[in-house]
Amino acid sequence: MDPPNVGNDFADKVRFHLSKDELERQMRKIHERGNALSRPSGSGNSSSSSNSVPQLESWIFESVGGYYLPNEDLSKMPLPRQEQLLMRDLIYAFSGVPTSHVKPDIQLDQISEMSSVDIAKVRFRLDDVFNAAFKALANEVLPLIGYYISVQSFIEETNMSPNCGRTRLALATALGDQMQDYYDLQAKLETNLQEKKLNLKELVRQVRPWLSILKVLSSMASSSRGKLTSAQLLTLLDQFYRDQKTSEPDLKERVTKIMSAVTHVYMKIVQLWMQKGVLYDTQREFFVEDTERSNAMSSTLLAPEKCCHTYWAQRYRLLPDRLPAFLLPQADEVFLAGKYLNILRQCNVTMKLLQLPLAYNPGEAGHEVIIKNSYDLPARKLFDVLAKEHNLALHIRNLRCYFLLQEEGFVETLLEKCQEQLQCNVDRLVPEKLQTLLTETLQKSNDFFKDMLRCQLKDCDVGTQLGRRHRLGKSMGESREKESSSEEETPEVLNLHGYESLALRYEAKWPLSFVLYPEILEQMQILQRVLLFLHYVKRHLTVLWQTPSEGMGLKLTKRSGNLRQRMLMCMLNLEHHIILDIAEPRWQSLTLTVDKARNIDEVLNTLEITVDECLRFGLLPSANSFVKSLFTLGHVCLNFCGFVESPPDGTSQELEQGIFEYEEEFDNFMAGILDLVSELAKSGASGERESCKQLVKRLEEFSKYSETD
């Protein structure tokens, strides 16, 4: 009796998605085919009543155990028959079916307790009585059994797990797709065996290529076990791919297809976010998170007071633990592209969106090009909107003009109009009055946006304001309690004059405020307050030098004249250092960037760096006492001006003694500042060292006046 032709349904018995009943039916068919192959022609049916069907749920090696064929004496079997029997057992073993003559080195029931990682390491052996030549051929491909079981175990475990995650499920599906060729090969081998068209050498030849393939697939499955996030799994698989050093085109193509399939789901989330500005991440696998937990942007525009830089800085978060390593170089572009699309939507801007399929193929750079294009479109569009519709370049120019006091005649006119107000204590000042004087100052200005400049009275000195910002920057990421210093918790009661308290404020509205946001403007304000104070002191010294008061008259001496000149040069050099040495070169570079920018980030990043460096290198916030020392030195100069303008009654000797005391006080403070700056020139950060060297050179140059006293 010839065995039935069952080659076409051989692949069915290894599909991992069979139901339990179907699995049992297929297992019986395997057993029946095995009995048919083992019976000589014309023999009767042997009983199979002792072989009960095991009620197991996992499709791994022991699941189809218990179907051992009647033991035969291999030593008495002719070689052709022995070869047929060995091929039959190998074909079954290669599909996870245990046989009488191919067994693992461990107990069969132990396999059910093993992970796919360990199953792949199990060694299989043949009966020793097989012909030596047959054994040599068969032993070469025996590792295929463990690899196959490991892959099938991972596929079924994943598909039976309801919360395995889409990326892991995609891997199981991709592995299953790649295994289809293997199933087809097994069906073909069984058919050829039944039709007497197969020998052992040919079987090994056809199976041999799958050794390297299944070894790699088994390694991928084994490395993907455990509680890995989608990002970790993708990173692991990508690294696994890169570590593979194979020259086999078929294997490389298969692994590439698996990687492409596994990354497909994740890259679809990336594409939807970058090209539509929509977050569709139901399982929270994506590294960008919407803090408002909405899947798509509402079509209703936000209120102007809500749609600000702070809102957009907090609306979306970047979560590094959800970021696959292969997207790390493009993380910022991915994050910003979707964010900018939503900002443009809130600006009521219409534009044609990209529809470029985004996929990741290891070793290729196609995804990088699409990500760059997907980022460039909204980043460029947002810059165009701000530059052309909201005159961004003119507003950045205004920061230089007003906060660095570079508008011609602006600071002189302002100080002249506000002279009386600035000498009063801050609690006696009326902000509305100062705003009126500022408006009068700007009356003849051709600036279209001069109305955006406002007056503000600060309740702390510049040193305190700068110190708060510096501490806040250093404590970024720490708790709120650690950010606050004891000085902030119990602020010092300050007796500020108008010239110490007056600050300028620029009221940038949305969407301009996305670039000119409050933190940037506050840093510029700190620079403005220092420069205004230096200019205020310099103005008093200049007026004093040109028109000495009648009270002083001819009592001005060479010593007092030299001291006034040294004070004036000191204020002038401090001002020039901040403006000419530090701010101007950087602002020129910023202006060129704005003129040639291709996207909003070029402008935003350069502006942030420019303002930060002007503050760090010009005011040296790392040295907490530097700015306060400048103000103390300035007050010494103002007190000296008051002494000269209204000298006390007394002899010339007493007046000369007063001048000497001011000179000594000025020299002491200057020596302290020089020591501080000289130390920073040696031990500070690289940019800070260069700045300090420039300042030391300036101060030493004007200090030569003391040698001529």
C-alpha cells in the first residue's frame, strides 16, 4: 500500500495560528504518515491505540511528542532503507516533530520549561548505529532543529500574548512571513521523499542554506524576549542587523525585510507626526508626547493669551526612553516638524503638506532625506511667516537699538528727559509718567514698532536679577526647593533709585513671541539695565568735567581732575567692553544669519546663543560679585560727583583730603575688580577667559592714569 500524497498539506501542520482542535487533527495526520512510511509494502496496519494525543497549548518540540515509531534494528537494515528512514526522521525533526532516531541531549519534557533562547542551544543527536557517512552528512544540519523550535516558540508566544506591543507583534509576523519559504521547502522535501526522488546528500544540500538563515532568525527572536519597550526592541534589532557580517545576499535581504517590516508601524507614527502634525500613538510608543493627551490638534484656534512661547514649550515632550537609537540623529527634526505644523495651524496658515512614505531600511539613508524634507517644510514656512508677515528682522534690530542702547540719540534723550525722575527713590516713581517720557523720547523715531517698547520699574537690583537667572540655569531639572536660594526666599530690602530700577520691556505679540519670548527679553533687559547705569554715571562725570560748579570753582586740583578722568575712562571702557568687545561682533553675526536663514531654528538658535554669550561674557554671572562690584564702583563715582558739585565748607587741605579718600576708595574697588577678572582670565571657561583677558587689557590701559598722578 502506497502512502498518501500529503506533501501539499505539510506546511499546514507548522502554522502557528492553528486552533487547538485543528492542531490535534494535524498531529494525527503526522502520526499516520509516519506509520505509512515505516511499513514495508503490503504490511498490515499496526495499532496506534497506545499513542494518545497530548493536550498541550504551545507549538514547540514536545507539543507533538509521543509519536515514536516502532523501534527497528538499524544495524540489520539495508543502507537504502536506512537512508530513507533517516531522511524521514530529519524532515520531521526539522519541523519540530520528535522521532525515534533524532533526539535532544536533554529530557524531552524539559523543553516545555525552556525559553526560546535556551532551546536554540539544545544539541540533537542521531542513533549511533546509523551509517558513518550518513551521520556525517546529517550532523551538519542538526542545529537547524533547535533554531526552528526557537523561532516557532517566539512566534506563538507573541501571538498568544494580548499586550505584547505592536512592534513585537510585527516582529513575530515578519518572522512568520520569512518562515513560509522554509515551510514550502519542508513540504517539497516530504513529497520528494514519498516519490523516491530524494537522497540524503540532496536533502542536506537543500537544507544547508537555512542553517545560517534560521540561526539569525533564532538570534533575533531570542534577543527580543523580555519586557522591552518598542524603542528598545527596535534599537536592539537594528544593532543586531549592524553586527551581522554576512556575505550571503539571501540572508541579508531577509533580515532587511524583517527590519523594514518591524519598523513600519513606528515609522508610520513618525510620518503622520512630521507630515500632518498629528499624534496617533494609542499604545504610547512614540518618543513625542502630547501633554494634553489629544490624538490630533483641535481645529479651534487657541486664545492669543494662551498661544505663547511657554505654551508651545510645554505642549509637547520628548521622551528619550521611547526613542530608537537609529532615529537619535534626527530626533530634533522629528520633534520640531510636527510641533511647527501645529504652530502654523494656530497661526491660521494654509500650506500643501507632504505625503512621502517614510520607511527605515538599515544601511540606507532614504529615511534621513525624507525626515529632513518633512522638517524643512514647516520650519521654513514658519520663518517666512515671521520674517515677511511680522517683520522679524526689524524686531531683532530693535533689540540691539533699545536694549544695547545703540539707537542714535536714544539713551541721551531718555536720560535728559527722565533726569529728575531717575534721581528719586523707586517707591516715589510713577510708571505712567516714565512711559510718557519714553513716548516723548521716541516721538521723532522712524521705527514702526516703537510703541512696543515699554517702561518697567524693577523691585530688585541687577545683581539680584542676574543671580536668580544664573541659579535657575544651574539648577535646571532640580526640585523647586533647590532652585530657590535663601536670598530669594527672604529678598533683601533695597533702597533703589530710578536709575537703578528703570528697565525697558518689549511687548512682542504672538506669533512673534515664539522667537522674542520673555526669557530672551529678560536677558536683554539685564544687559540694558547695566548699560543704562554705566551711561548714567558716565554722563554725570562728563558734565562735571565740562562745567565744574561754581562752588568748586578754582579749587579743582590736578588730583581731582585726574580722578574724574580715570572714573570716566573706567565707565567708558566697561561700556565698550560689553558693547564693542562682546555684543557687537555677535550681533553682526546674528544679523547675517537672519538675512540668510533657511528655517526658523537657524534664527532661534543663533539668537539664543548670541544673547546668552552677551550675558555670560559681558556680565560674568559665574562671578556673583562682578556686576554688584560694577554698581558699587559706579556709586563711588556718583558720590564723588556730588562731593565736587557741593563741596563741604573747609580749608583747601580738608578738600584735598576728601579727594584723596575718594581716590583711595576708587582704587581699592578697582583693584578688587581687576583681581576678580584676572583670576577668571586664568580659571574660567574658555569663552569667559578670552572675555576677561579683553577686559583686563582695557582696565589696565585706563589704570595708567594713576601713574601720572
